[in-house]
Amino acid sequence: MDALNWATALPLIFMAVMGLALLAYVILDGYDLGVGILLPFATDAEKDVMVSSIGPFWDANETWLVLGVGVLLICFPTAHGVVLSALYLPVAVMLVGLILRGVAFDFRVKARDSHKTTWNRLFAAGSLATTLAQGWMLGAYITGFQNDTWGLLFSAGIAITLPAAYAMLGAGWLLMKTDGDLQRKAARWGQGALWPMGFALMGISLATPLVSPTVFAKWFVLPELFALLPIPLACVAAFFAIRHVLATPRVVQAGYGWIVFGATVLIFVLAFLGLAYSIYPYIVIDRLTVWQAASATESLVVIGIGVAITLPAIIAYTIFMYRVFWGKARELTYGL
Amino acid sequence: MDAFTLSRIQFAANISFHILFPTITIALCWFLVFFRLRHTATRGTPAALGWEQAYYFWTKVFALTFALGVVSGITMSFQFGTNWPGFMERVGNIAGPLLGYEVLTAFFLEATFLGIMLFGRGRVSERMHLVATLMVAFGTTLSAFWILSLNSWMQTPVGYEIIDGKFHAVDWLAIVFNPSFPYRLSHKLLASALTAGFLIAGVSAWQLIKGTANEGTRKALRTAITAVAVVIPLQIFMGDLHGLNTLEHQPAKIAAIEGIWHTEKGAPLTLFGLPNEKEGRTDYALQIPKAASLILAHDSDAELKGLNEFPGAHPPVAPVFWGFRVMVGVGLLMLAVAWVGAFVLYRRRKQDLATLPRPLLYTLVGMAFSGWVATLAGWYVTEIGRQPYLVYGLFKTADAVAPHAPAMVASTLAAYLIVYGLLLVAYVGVIKYMAEHPAMPTPAAPHPAPAPRAV
């Protein structure tokens, strides 16, 4: 390809890399944030197992956020400034939440026993605050940072929905990583999160075209509407698959608990695809396209080479790590 | 205060808090690799248990420190966008790839293998576990490489061209290996070794005082004292080279460090004094005639440029002046303590370390966090010394700030300061608690490896 084509293609490629990194983040940190949100409902012994089930993973999970925001920063510096300046306060809330839960992981097993309860609470509170802030940010992003009543209501709506969705991921994760009482509890938690998540997802899907005429115009035209129908239909199918597995203990006992996690991931992926379709070709909706916001092509080439070499390696050793820790989690050993 | 000042304080608070933890973990991980290797080498002898104990105890400290470094580092990555959008808009073409390579090559490597290093014993082979520890050590060092490359480029920018006000890369090799980078990277890595070394020595000394020491404590103490005794003279030598490099590229910073207000030949070395920026002089100065010229130019009559040569383009004098003296003072103290410690330690090679003189132990405890003081002071010298520029000589800090309402920045700043203050107290408190309760659970493989099975 000649230089002109690279100038067209690279911003798109990096938009995809950024989107996938953020999708990976939402799914991966989503389940460990979800476990954090569910923590207050467990007994003390169960809390140790829950934390140990995410212990080896959380740090790498959060690194996907750094990559996603990193790509925004590196490849779309103009958009990065616009987005993060507009999201100043929710970003600060999220960061404080991430700080609290990240350190609580370590402090809770190292501090004296009388302080453990406090760190457990901070872990749960930090997880919830992070999730609420992320939901708010997603809402504000979709509306193009409208600060009118509907824009704020929409953001608030997503903010209170995301905890249910993350809790669902967390419950699905625990179904795979635990057994016995805790596994049965996880199924109940999943049932508790199921309908709030379902209603909210439906509400958001219907509200999005209403708050954004740009999105409305992309979905409600023929023949695109028919091509897009599989997205909501697959979501509905995934939803009822989750419902069936959670309500049928012998399916979980037989080792099919992973369906809950898998179907929740599927819903996240579909929602992501729907969102990507809604927003393209903008990076800040109605304001900046990916090309307007992109860095100089020669810088994109340099970072593109790095991504092409390292991303496969990152994925390979991430898979390796998940294989190492395959199977049921145990209680923490030697206080690491 | 205006949003600019508040944003600067917030960035300084964030990065100061952040750097405390990587400064420990960069070198601490190599100490852990050493403990592991010694453990393997002494397997089957009584010494093996001691190395195992040292490894486990300091792995716990590493895990805690690393977690604090990660979460405060995530905060850093957002600060660019929330408070300094002008930085990436104008310098993004150069800063972006350097930051990107840090994330891609270092962050994922250390974060992923950390999981195996901390929780994988018994699930992977001993060799794989050692590889994981090595990968984490390699990752943390690589991370320092990239971030210091960017930081150094902001101090000594080369290999760029400016088109329509935006920086564009022309020569990546020149950008990565810019003139101050080798000095700054070496200086930082050695500082990390000293910080981790004095932390290990101080905590070990505390365990000896409190009677909670085990064989691992003695091995860790001996390793740490040996390391700092070797590293501190290297660091002083490297610091001098770094200073000469700064004189060449950033004479205004040196003028502020030395308190040289007017260009003069045979400039005196000011040991102490009160910089008076309004009057352009150092009050109550205690000086050695011609020594500054001798040290900086290796010629007692050499001319040194004064601050008068850089009107409106030199840093505030007092913080740079004092930061430098604190750093050098702590460095000299480290030299004294490290060498006395090494002397005493090696004289009683065969004896029990519990008989070490109390004053030495208490001094080591007092020095446990001396690396933090010197590191922060040094960073203030170099970063405040870069002001008023963000990219030295080319792009002013004030031009990068986001125009937020001061009250909003003040509220987030207050939140960060409260969280950071509490975490700092908790961190030091928990390390003290761990030192006094060095529970040593089952060494070797903590639990049998389960057969992988589908879930």
C-alpha cells in the first residue's frame, strides 16, 4: 500500500485495537470487579476463596485498561484530551476506586486480623465505585458528553446498570472457579443480577437511539435493520441460556457452569459490536472522526510495528497463565 | 490558586506517590531473583532454608509494593488526558510510542508473570517459577527503560522536527537514546538498588531488634548491606557524570542547583545558604572559593553561566537548590552507613548477627526509607529544574494545562492527597507488622499440583 492508504488504514486499525483492548478490559476486569461487588454477600472463609480466585489475574486484567487508554493517548491524542477532560470527575472516582481495591487485595491478607474487615469493605466499595464510574463514563461517551437532563439521566442509567452486569460476570466466574456452597451461592447471586441486567440492557438499547439522532439514523433504516437483527436476537438467546443454567443446579453440577460466564461474555461482545457500529466513524460522536483525531502516520507506523510483535506474545502468555491457574480456586496460601 | 498551579501540584503528588513504589520494586525483584538462585544453589544444605525464608518474606513485601505501584501508575496514565491534554496534542507523536512500548513490552509482561510468581508455586515447575520471577524483574527494568527514555527526551529533546506547532519524530534511535538518557537511567537504577537495599537492611535490623529474626533475616541483611556498600560509590560517581551532562545541556538547572546568580569565572561552591530569588543572591552563604568551577568544569578558573543569562527561562531556585542538597546529604549518609555496616558485618562473619551493635541496628532502621527521601529530592531537582518548560527550551508547561475550574481540580487533589496519605501510613504500618510477625508457612511447594481439569 502507498502512504496515502496507510494514512487511511492505520487509524482504523488502531481504533479496532483500542476497541478490542477496552472490550478485553471490560470482560476481564469485569469479572474481578464483579467478584469484588459480590464480596459483602459471602462468609469470611468464602471471601478468601473468592479473592484467591481472582488473585493471579487482576493485575494483568487492569493492564488492558492501560492499553486501551494508552492507544487513545498515543494514536488519538486530540480525542484523548477531549474525552478525558470531559470525564474529569468520573475518571477521578474510578481511579480512587481502582486504587482502593487494588491495594486492598494485598493489605487484607497482610494486615493484622482486626483490620481485615476494613480492607474487605474497601475492596468491595472500591470495586463498586469503579464500576459506577465506568458506567457513567460509557453513558457520557455515547451521548457525546451532553450535559442536559436526558444526557445525565442516560449516564446515570448506565452507571447503575453496569454493577449488575459485572456482578453477573463475577457470578459466572465463581461458578467455574469454586464448588460446594459457594458455587450454589454464586448461582443465586447470578439469578439476582439477571433481571436487573436484562431490563437495563433493554432500556439502554432503546434509549441510545433516542438520545443520539446519529445512532438512530444508523439503526432504523432498511435494509440495515434486518442485517443488524441478529445482534439483539443473540442477546436474548444468551440471556435465556443464562437463566436456564442458573435455575438448574444439575447443569452446573455436571460442569456446564461456564455457560453462564460464556453467555454473559457473548452479551458484552454483542453490545460492543452494536456500539462500535453506532459510533463509527466517529471517535468522539458527532465531533471527531478517527482520522481527524489520529497521530502522525509515521508515529502510528512505529507503534503499529510494536503492536504487531508484542500483542500476539501478550495473548500467548496470558493464555499460558490462564492454563496454569485452570481449575477450582483454593484458599490463599502464605498470605501473598 | 489557579487551575495551572493546582494541576501541577496534583501531578507532582501523583508522580511522587507513584515513584516511591517502583523505586523499590525495580531492584527488589532482582534481590528476589538472587535469593531464589542462592536457594537453588544451596539445596540440600542448611543454608537453603534461610534463602527460602528470605525469598518468601520479601516476595510478600514485593507483592504489596507492586500493587501500590500499579494502581498509582494507572492514575498517572489518566493524568495526561485529564489535566495536561496539551502535552499529548503537541508531543503525542513522540511521547505516545515511547509510552506505548512501555505498556506493550513491560506492563503486560510483569503483570502476567507476577501472577505465576506469587501464586504459581506448585502449579508450575521450579524452573518455570524462576523464569516467571526473572520475567517480572526484566519487565520492571524494561518499564524503567522506556519511561526514563521519554523523561530524558523531555529534558534533552533531539531527533524531532516541529510542523505547525506539533512535534514529529525524525530519528527514533536519537530520540530513545537522547543525550541525558544513559545517565538518567543508570542513576535511577542505582537509586532503586539503594532504596531496596536500605529497605531490606532496615526491616531486617528491626527484626533483629524485635527478636523476630530468622535465618532468612540474616541472609537478607548481609545481601542488602553488601549490595548498598558496592552501589553507593558507583552512584556518587554516576551522579557526578549526570551533573556534568546537565551542565552541558541544561546550564540553567545547574545555575539553580549551585545558586550561581551571575555568570562568573572561578565560581565558588555554595554548601549552604538561603536562596533569595527576589534580590538575586544567596543569603548567609557558606562557600568554598572556586570549587564549583573546579567540580563542574574541572578547572578552578572556568566560567560558569549564572541565572542572569536565562531571564524568564530558569527554574525557581529554592526547591532545586534544596532538593539537590538533601539528595547529596542523604547520599553521603548512605555511604557512611553502608561502609560502616559492611565493615562490622564482615568482621563478625562467623558470629551470630544478633550480637550486632544496637546503635548500628537502630541507624539501619532509621535509614530504611532513606532511599525514598533521596529519590524524591533528586526527582524534584531534575523535574522542577526543567521548569518553566515541559519539553526543555521548546514547550512551556503552562501551555499544556486543561482549563478546568480550580475548585474541581482542588477537590480531586484533596481526594488524592487523603487517599495517598492513608495508604502511605498503611504501607509502612503493614511492613512493620509483617516484620514483627514473619509467619513462615510451609516452604518449598506450598501445595501439591492439581491435575488440570476442565471446568
